[in-house]
Amino acid sequence: MIGFIRELIRAMYFMKPRIWSFLSGIFGLAVVNAAASLAESIMIKYIIDASVQRDMLLLGQGLMMFAAAVAAMLILIPIFQFMYNRCAKQGLADVQKAVFEHRGKLPVSYFEKHHSGSLVSKILNDAGLMASLYTGRLQRLISPIVFGLLAVFPMLILDWRISSVLLAINSLSLYVNTKFSKPIRRLSGDIQQSLREMTEHLLNLLAGIHVIKLFKIGPAIHRGFAGSNAENSRLNIQRKRLSAALSSVNTLLGLVNNLGLMFVGAYMVSRGWTSFGTLFALMNIQRRLNQSFLQVGYNIPEAQDSLAGAERIFQFLDKPEEPKLYPMTDASADDPYIEMRGVSFGYGDRGPVLDRLSLAAAKGQTVALVGSSGSGKSTAMKLLLGFYPPSEGMISIAGRSLGQRSLEEHRSLISYVPQDAYVFNGTIGDNIRYGSVDAAQDQIIEAAKAAFAHDFIMQQPQGYDTIVGERGSRLSGGQKQRIAIARAFLKNSPILLLDEATSALDSESEQQVQDALVQLMQHRTTVVIAHRLSTIEHADVIYVLDGGRVAESGKHEELLAGSGLYRVLYEAQFKQAVDGRVVS
């Protein structure tokens, strides 16, 4: 019970700005409803006693009490209901906002370690469950408890002897309810975990539909979903079984209370120790108490669900944010414009991917990174983007290291065009505008023209207002790449990072994108990951990576004249291209 209260208090964190209004609404509603029910019971006593004693004064007092209760309800309930509902809806919005905003503050490593379905589940399932505590479940749990507490005094005043026995049995009911709460909470957590797995399988199914159909792996994917679905169903049934058992116990205890009250009350009335009115008033209060404990028994599992969701939300919100800057040795103005000096890095326990890597680029130079798969090219690019801190070594740009400049400022100096440019579902114009969110329409058009994208955009049904679909599904690969290049033009950063933006395109699209990249690279310092070595023949410096180190470096002609790894890679690609032409 203490743990439940502690977690409930933490779940109220999002209600802190409006906590008094929220609690006033909940407890105000609970008190008004409880007072109305108790007034009804007292009124029953007056009416029955008035009938038995033929005392019209008692009857008048009962009717006056009824009228006062109705008037109070008509005035107070709408006020408290509005206070509660307004705060509950604001709390729901704050939870979802906090989860979404924290997502943007997490480092890239979090997203590479967790399935996107896990985050979707947090926003849709866990945040919704936590917010349901504000929008109804907490009120449904508090109201019967408030009624039970307020009913104690009228019961003792009506007849302390009968009421003492009833309260003892009701205390037993409360104890049983709290004993059931722990296993129900555990099952609620397991159910949310299974929902998260179902969401991951569903997203795999949606995102990989082309691969699934091509390789006929639909049955395997469906088996994964069916397995998590079956586990979710089993856990839900188990929780329903516990809830049913709790409801059964509460019903039994309520029956014992009612029968005991009838027998004891009848005996006491027959001996003249109490009145019929008092007995019927106590029976009415006890009936409401039984309903209250049944509601508590039903609402404890719901509250546990919400607290289980709240626990996962806070676990997510407790994830450390990406630091503003990385602890790193200072650079000086005499250092190269871009430099990685003695940089080492590895992903977790998988060993080093970069091993004391050192490379540099002067301002305005084009530097290429080449090497076989797993040599560390993409990892070096991620570190230049500030997505990961090096485990040792120093990275600097424009005379300042990542320890001297915030990551936000560092990334503002860089434009990045990857192999598979991401295009958001929205208009073409909006996707370009992400390069500079305050850009005017003529600036967007100018950037599109520079990226050789304007002509194909104007051929679209709505031009720049054309919706591109999820992940740009209505555009070709070359069109998406040119939109990404236009976005980079609009950002107008002095440094450009290219992860071989033409490697996955057909020859016609490749030429169009290559022309756009040539335009973009002018007057910028560029670092290129090159998969096709023929595309970087004019680079100022080529670094050949092997095992996370620089195996050799120089210009294209120098490296090709030697007998190192670059020549081996180049000749292998040349032979592959020749064989391809022969086969075709």
C-alpha cells in the first residue's frame, strides 16, 4: 500500500501546476456525492420513524433535508466537475508533450538500441495509460474511499453497536483489496510489455511489406505477432481471473454484511434497542458501502494499470539526455578546419570500431573516406556529426573542439546528405523548408533550382504543395535525394558531409544528383564517404580506412600508382564493372 501511494504521488508530477484545482475537483465531487447519499439515508430514517410514530414534524425535517441535498448537488457538482475535467485533459496533454519532447533530447545511441515500436508504444499506450489516471481512474478510486470515511460518523451516531461490527467487516474487505493489488500490478506491467512487442511486430510488418512479399517471409513475421498477441491474451485472462476473484470476495463480504445487519438489526428492533428508521438508514448506508468496496476492487486493477504505465513513462523520462557538449581537449585556431586526432570509439562491448583514427581537412577542401565494409567510415561520419562522443581523442571544427562548442552549434555548421535521404510525410516545400524553417517561398524555390529539383517539382500535381507520402513513397529515389540536397542548400552550412548520395540510384538519376552535389560542394569543406571510387577521383585528399585506422592517404593518382589497399579496391571495382558490361 505504501508503494502504491508513493508511485501515485510521483504520477501526480504532471498535475503539479494545477494540483489544488485538480484535487479540489476530485474530492469536491466525492464529498458532495457522499453527503447526498448519507443525507438520503438520514432522510429515510426520519420518514420511517415519522410513519411509525405518526410524527409529521419528523417527516417535514426529512423533506427539508432532501431539498437541501438536491440544491447543494445542483450548485456544486457542475463546478467541481468542470475543475476536474479541465485539469485532467491538461494533464493528458502534458504527459504526451513531455514524452515527445524528451524523445528529441535523447542521443542517437538510444534510437539505434531500441525498436521504433517501443517508442510508439510509450506515446500511444503507456502515456495513455498514465493519463487515464487523471481522466477517470483516480476519481473512481477516490470517490468510494471518501464515502467510506465520511460514512463512519453518521453510522456511529445512528447506532455505534451495529456500526462497529459493520466497520470491522468492511476493514477486512479493504485489507483483502490491498492484498490483491501487488499481483495485479505485476500483471499490468507484463501486459504492457507484450503490447510493446506487438507494436514492434506490427511496425516491422508495415515498414518491411515489400521485403516480406518478395522473400515470402510473411508467415514468419505473422508468427511473431501471433506469439506476442497470444501472450498478451494469456496475461489479460490471468488478470481478469484475479479481478474476478477479488470481485467475488467483495461480493461475499458484502453479503455477510447485509445478512448480519438484517439479523442483528431485527433482533435489536424487537428488543426496543433501536428504531426501524435507524435500521433502514444503516441498511441503506451499508448497501452503498458494499457498492463502494466493489468499486474499489474493480478500480484497483485499473489504477495499477495506470501506475504501471506511469512507471515506464518515468523510466523513459529518466533516460539521460544528450549532453550539451562533450568533455574533450580544447582545439586551437591553428588546427586544421576539420580534424579527428587520435580518435577511438566502439559500440558497447563489441570492441573498437575506430582505433586512434586521425584525419584532417583544410577549409574548402574535399576529403574522401574509402575502405571495405566495416572499416569505420560511417562511424567516423557519426562522430563528426556529434551523434556519439569518442572514447578518446579529439574532434574539432573551425578551431574549436566538441568540448568548446555545444552540439547544437556544432551541427548548425554541418549539412548532411545520406545514402537514403529521409523525406517526411508532408509537402515538398515543407521538406525543403526543414533546412531553414523561417525561409520564404522564393528561397525554397531558389534552393530547389540549385539542386536541379525545380523542374520535376513543377511537374507534380500541386507543385511545391504536393504531398510526398510516408517516407516519400510518391517520389523516386533520385527525386528524394535532390529534395535532400535542396534542404542542404537552404541550410547553407560551411561544412558538407556526404554518405555517397548516388550509390543506390539508376544512371540517369545518379547523373542528376551528381550535378546537384557538384553545385552544393562549391565553396564548402566536404567530407565524402565513397563507395564508388570513380566518384572521388578529384578529391583533395583520400583517406583509406582499414580496421578503424588510416591505412594510406593521398590523391587519387598517388594512391593508384602505389600497391596499397586503395589500388586493390579500385581494381576490384573496375573488374566488377567490366564483368557487368560483359554479362549485360
